[in-house]
Amino acid sequence: MKESLAPPAGLRLSEEALKDLILSMADEGPVTNVAVRLRTGLDRVEVLGLLSDLVEEGRLIRRGERRGARYERPGDRRSSQRSGGTAGRRETR
């Protein structure tokens, strides 16, 4: 039944278009497999393949493991600030 709910082949984005979409999401901040699935309608395995390809190509960096994994652009400082980095914190005396 899941196959019948998939968009017709002509309406589905190409692999490169999907990668570009994921990269544009990562430009806004770290992305997760779930976020990409919600945005694209792809299944978990398809999204994992795309994310893994982008990591292998050096276009994304994987942080964390398993369900806690998130993917971000190389050099993205925003996520390190949110996850405990010291940039932007006030010094207390």
C-alpha cells in the first residue's frame, strides 16, 4: 500500500535535487533524518542514504549516533554554541 501513495515518478525530485534540498535545510541549522523525511516524504532508509552520501562527499558532518544523530554544514558554529560552546556566553565574576 505504501507504494501506491508514492508520487508518480515524474513528480519525484532527482537525487541531486533532494541533496540540494537537504543542504538548504542544513544552511538553517542542523537537520535530522526525521526532519528530512517530513519535508520530502521519503522513508528512513532513503534519507539515511542521502545523508550518508552527503557526509562522504564532505558536504555535511554527522554529529551524534543513531536516533540522536544530526547533520550540519562543515564550519557551522551555531550548533556548537547551542550544544554547550562558550561563544556568546556572558562572563560572570
